[in-house]
Amino acid sequence: MGEIVQNRKIIEANVVFCMYKNIDLFKDYGNKLDIFKSFELEESQFYYSIGLNLVKQGFKVLDEVALESYFTDKPSSKEIYLEYGGWNIIKEMINIVELKNFEKYYDDLTKYNIIKELESKGFDIKNVPLNTMNSSQLYDYYDYLINDIFVKSNTENKIETLEITDEYLESRYNGEGLGASIGSSSPRLNYDIGGLRTRNVVIVGGSSGAGKSSFSFEAMIIPLVKQGIGTGIISNEQDAHQFRDILLTAVLVNQFKYYKVTRKKLQSGNLSTEDKVVIKKAQSIINEKYAPYITFVKMFNYNIEETNKVIKKLSREGISHILYDTMKAEDSMNANFSGQMVEVSKTLFTLADKLDICIIWTQQASLHSLNSRYLSMINLAGSKQVSEVAAQVIMLRPVWDDEYTNEKYDVTPYNYKKGENGYVKDENKHTVKELFELDKDQPRNILIFLAKNRFGEADKVFTYLQNALYNTWKETGFANVSHITRN
């Protein structure tokens, strides 16, 4: 360290007197240098502060006349100036330093200031080859050491080879590569996405009123609940009673084939004695087989920190699949709305990955997508970048009038033909398609777009029949949708 202390005086002098030689350096580096933090020696602090003050006063050259003028009303400072050697020492140093070497002088000063700071923080620098490094290399050296330590010890990162281990094979033999099945509601969709995997996020997007929440609840959450899988619902729009309405009417229809109680009728209170009898039966089933596996949380703001706390709490309670309805930025009026949405999506994905859970979130479609026939990731509100973290992106909208059979943009719904030994193949070994017609008289025919699928084929479109009165969803087949925008 003795060498460092000895070099310090030379380094500081080189920097200061180069600045005396060319005062533009005060303007270029004045905001980077601090009198007391950048310079350790009193002589350097003294000369630098004087030069800086003279430049601020408008002097164009720092010569003997300028300094004498400066000390006119500063006798104590002039005394120190004379003790240090007066103008002669300054003139001598100005002649010695080379302006073309200033960047090197400045980098040396920066390096030694970094060394000083490292020592103050307890770093051992005895074995660091300081003489062969500039300040950037010194930074890179310590940055590498720190990153190497944290990458190896940080549980958020896992580094391994791609060796085919027995453990890996066992996981594949046991079907652990698949997620929780939603096949009871959506056999075709479930086959393509391979279930809802933990450590991933799924986005369900669509315009307001398209059915995002009811689809996510009925076609994704309820199939999990039927398997005894713990689920959570975090809602910042609908309250618990609205989800109870959806659940109760769906159970009345699916379990009891009872169609006399719609969601609207349930909410109005205009119920008959017969209605109440069947409702009590449904209540018993829900409280025994559904409610124990669903935890509902109502949130009153879009604060991602609060959302994090709730998700972590649900995860600690053994919940593996969470529906977040609806994902939004904290401030939709903020100019950086898209950036906020991207950051929120990254945060939610990190949570899903760390907690080994699946997060399904609903998200508004962008306004410009209202007339888009074929929905994709670019139709999500905020930014397409939001979808980058998702394992699957599902978009939905109703079938429009000009898309039914024999209309201009007929979506030609179809299924694959089944025979006694499975699907029927043609002479080219392609699965044979069977066309069917969507019933215009049914309440709502819905198109579900698999816009992204990290675990299989994407760009598929499924047809569903939704009865919004009871919130029942039935997957009916596939569709071919035009990419031509609706006028």
C-alpha cells in the first residue's frame, strides 16, 4: 500500500495541473470531480478549489496575474499558496504534465479512488494486479467476482448440464411434464396446451364483455377444483358474490340440469319454492366439493406489491393455481402505461417461477383490436411485450354475424372424424375433418384463439358455446378464421 500512497500525490497533481493548463477541463470534468471525495491530499484540494473558482469567475487563462487577483482579499489563503511554492510550483507542474495524457491521469485517479472505497468496505485488495488494470478493468474484475459468487449461491438461478439423468426419465415416465388437466371442460384445448403447468403464466385476453373472467373461472378453475386442486381467485373488479352467482348457476345446470334459475334471477331474489329446494341441494354440493378448494381475495387497488403479498400468502396455503382478474398497471393514465404493464408481467412470472405455481391472468384487448377477426398477442392492451413471459396466450371474442355458415367470412367449424379405432385418416394419412354448423339461435358462439403456446402448436382457433345466463361453456370444435379486418 505504500506504493499506492506514494503514487497518489503524482496522480492528483497530474490531474489538477492539466486542468490549469487547459481550463476547458474544469468545464468537462467539474461535475465528475469533488474537492474532498476525488482528492485526498490537501495540496490537491487547495489548487483544485482555486482553479474551479477562477473559472467560475470567468477567467480564460490561469496565470500568475489571475492568481494574484484571486488572493487580493484572501490573506490566509495566499499564505498557504506561498508556503506551497507560489506561482513557481504551478508553472513548473504545468510545463511537466502532458495534456494528451489527461485521460490516463484521470483514469488513474478514478482507479485509486475505487481502491480507497473498496478498502473502506472491507475488501482485501493485496492480491489484485492493480498496476495492470485501468478503472474499467478493475470494475469488471470485481463485478465478475461478485456475480460469480451470487450466481453460484443464488437460489433464483440454476445452472446444470443437459445430461439425460434417471431422475429426468422418471419424471417423463410419470407424466410430470404435463400440467393440471382442464380436459373436463376443454378436451381439445387441454390436449394442445398440455394442461396448466406450474412455474408458468397463462394470459386470457379479450375486449370488455367478451367473457374473459367467466371463461377462466368455468373452463379453467372449476376443472381443477373438481380434481381437488387448491385454487385462488384475486379480483380487483368483481366481488365474491358475483363469483358465487356464477358457481351456483353453473352447478344447478351441470349437476341437476336445472335451468329455471339464471344469474339475473338469482340476483333479483324472485325465486320460487322449487328454485330454493334445488338451490339448497346445490349449496350442499358446492360447500363440500367446491368451496374448500377455492380461496377468493378482493383487492381494491392495482398495487403490484400488495398483489405479491397476496399471491405469496395463497402459495403458502398450498394453492397451486391462481386466477388474477384483471391484470392492470397501477396508473392507466401514466405516459409509461405500457412499460408498467411489462414490469408487472415480469414480476408475476418471477413469482410463478419461484413459488412453483401457475398464474392465470385476464387482460383487456387493445382498442385497435375491436375489429380484428384473427386475434393474436399484438391485440393485448399495453404492449405485446407483456406476452413474452407467458407460456400460453388465449384470446377470445364472439362469432360475428358474417362468420356463420354460408356467410362471407364463414369460419367453417369442424371436428376430426372418429372411427372405431380412433381418428379416421385419408389416403395421405391426414386426419379427416367433418364440418358442422354453428347454431345462430344459441346465446353465444365464442372463438378461442390459442395465440401462443410454448409447449406445443399455436395459432389454433377453437369454438365454444357459452350460455351467459348460467355461465356454462362447452367446447364444440375448431374454426378457420379470416385475417381480414372487419369494416
